[in-house]
Amino acid sequence: MQKEFILQNFKDLQKAASLLAGSVKKYKPYAPKTKYTPKQMEYYDALSFRYEKAVEVALYFFRSLESYLYSAESDTLRNRVAHAYLPV
């Protein structure tokens, strides 16, 4: 049962990475001095959302894999992520 859960999490990670890669292929540099309409901003909103989602899904996958392999969740992954991204 847990193996299927891990496999599903991996499939979700692949899908999120694929969606992000598709968005990145269409990337056009953002010009901060340009005044964009809400319609023009949709692409950048989608890109940032897909990036966030890919990171969340990756973390969820690795946490579930760690739990499966070691029967416990370590503080290491959580601490690394927290210290890397939270302001000091």
C-alpha cells in the first residue's frame, strides 16, 4: 500500500516538473518598467504558481520516501529547507 503511495507521489512530481518545464520553454523575460495588463500577467502568475507547486510536490515526495525508507521523518530535510529560505 505504501509503495503505491510513493509511486503516486513520484508521478505527481513528474507531472509538476513537466508542467513547469512547459512554462519555462515559453519564458519571456519580465520587464519591470513595463506596465502589464492583468491578461499579460497571467503567464507570469502561472509560471510562479507552477514553480511553487513543483517545489511543494518535490518536498512532499521526498518526505514520504524518507518516511517509507526509515519509518520516521528526520528534522534534517525540514531544517535545511527552513534555513535556506527563511530570512535571518
